[in-house]
Amino acid sequence: MSEPSPLLGQKSLLKTLLPDSFVDAMIISSVALLISLILFGLFVLCSGVNPFEVYATMFRGAFGTSYSWRSTMIHAAPLMLTALCVVMPARVGMVIIGGEGCVVLGGLLAAWTAHQIPHAVPFVSLTSMIVVGMIAGGLWTLLAGALRQIRGVNETISSLLLNYIAIAILNHCVEGPMRDPTSLDHPSSFPIGDANMLGNIPGSEIHFGLLFGLVACFAMWVLMDHTTFGFASRIVGGNPRAARIAGLSITKFSLLACFMGGAGAALAGVVEVTAVHGHANDSLASGLGYSGILVAFVARQNPLAVIPVSILLGGVAGSGALLQSSVGLSSASVQVFQGMLFLVILGLDTWSGRLHELQHTWIGKLFKLIGRVFTKRSTQTGVVHAGV
């Protein structure tokens, strides 16, 4: 029997490292990004600004300097976590958009926990804040899932409305029982204390929130793509009738997915309090949960693909101030780009899992023809060199 080719072994290793779902998500996202850049360029051109100058400024503001990289990673950290609030329920066929409420409650409960144990050592205090915040966010999203499974309430609408309830709870607490008397112009909770602040990753100026996001995304990818729980969840989301025949509890898997997604978004709120603000206030309701929806859809609900997409969109968000100061565009113009990207992603949704069919379209035939031309040319060049 002949030994397997080393090339086949490398291909198998490559497929293991980069699963088909990840490659599919990256291809569709890259095409959507290209189309969105073209549309955004036309929008900028109508505003009287050179699109290429805008692209260069956005790249410089996102990745051009060490400060830009730091800003991009800080923006990307909470996006990785809030995206999981959409990704995890989507695996069981649910569309949850309640990440904003989870961020708010996670940050609020973290500040409350620190105030309840003022004399605890920093490790115990931080651990308690993380655990309490994640449980609160998980239960908040689980409520939307329970309304869907038990009462048949649309989970998208209920999770959206729960966002406003969470923000109202935040405003009541920071303006009432949890208000710090020294916060006059901007009502905030009592500070958690410098000792309880989340530090930076050793050797960098980026806080540990980025590490939390990376670990959470990788762990959810392993759980959903490489375990029996993930396989069962995909059955529940893809074919509920088959799941019932197989004896799987749709309610159990749906509620677990909602809890894990909500806990991830709540962790983003805990990170905002412990690494950025130092207390809870209305800055927690800054749209991180809604940006996580965009990240999840661009990443095609793949936890592993959430990481590069979060970094990309974190860089776009971080470049807004530089756009305003350099080329005169409003910092809100990056939100126009994000909106275009979201619409294009929705338009390309029908190609998910069907990229192999492109070879039968005129686009696929065109790329195949170009590939044959270059292959033939490289072969002729190799023959000439071999003859010489």
C-alpha cells in the first residue's frame, strides 16, 4: 500500500485548523466588505471627499500606529463578547438581539457586587463581579428564550424590549439607591476602587478584556463545533422535528444557548466597568450590544470568525475621530459604513453553504478562465526554464 502524500496530510491539517464553516464565513464576509467599501466610496464621493483618502485615513486610524492597534483591540474586546449573545442562540434557531441589555445589567451588577464586599481582596472581588454579572446577563437572555419556548413569544421582539427595561433599571439605580453623591453632572454608581480594576495584559497596554474575548470565542467554537452538545444544538436549530424524534429536548438546548450567549454579553459589561469606567453609569448603554449583532452576522454566526471580524469593526469604530479631524467627515460616517455592511451581508445570506455552486455561474466561469490562463502561462514558463 502506498504511503499517503505529505500534501494530503497538510491539506487535512489545514482543514482541521480552518474548518469549512470558518472559510465560508470569511469568504462571504470578504466579498461583503469589498462591496460595502465600494458603496461607501460612492457615498463619500457624493460628499465631495476623495474615497481613497478616506480609506487610507481609516486604515491609519485602525492599524497604522501602535496607538491605533491598541485602540482597535480595546474596541474589539467587548464586540467579541456581545457577538456571542447572537451567535449562541442562532445555533439553535433563535434570533436574539438583547445584547445591549445584558451589557448594561452585567456592568450594573458588577458595580453593585463590588460595593457589597468593599473589604474583600481584589481577586475575590473581581471573581465575584464577573460571576454575578455573567449570571445576571445569562438569566436576562434566558428570559427571552423561555418566553419563546413556553409561551410562543417572538424572541427577537422580546429581547429587544428587554434592552429598554435593562436601561431603565440602570438609570433608576445610578440616579437613586446606587448613586455616588460626588457624581453631580453625570450620575454614576459608587466607584469599585482602584484595587478592583482589571489590569493590562503583561507587556502591553491592552486590558485583560481582550483575553476574555479571545478565550470565550475559542471556547464556544470548540463547544459548538467539536462536542456532542454542539452537534445536538445544530440538530435542534436545523431540524426541530428530527431533534424531537431523536429524543432531544428543544427547550433545554435553547435555554442553555440563550444563557451562554447572555453571559458572554454581560461579561463585556463587567469588563467595561472594571477596565474602563470604574463605575456604572449610562456609558454602559453605548451600543455595544447592537454592534455585536453586526459582528455576529458578518461572521456568519461562527464563534471563531467573530475574532477577526471584531478586530476589523473595532478598527473601523476607532477610526471615526481621525476621519473627522483629517478629512472633515463626521465621526458618525463609520456608522454609515457599518449599516451598508450589514445590508450587504443580509443580501449575501442566500450564498451561505452554497459557495460551491458559484462554479456554475458566470462569475465562477470567469475566474476559472482566468485561472486556466495563468496556469497555462506558468506551465509554459516552467518548460522554457527547464529547456534552458
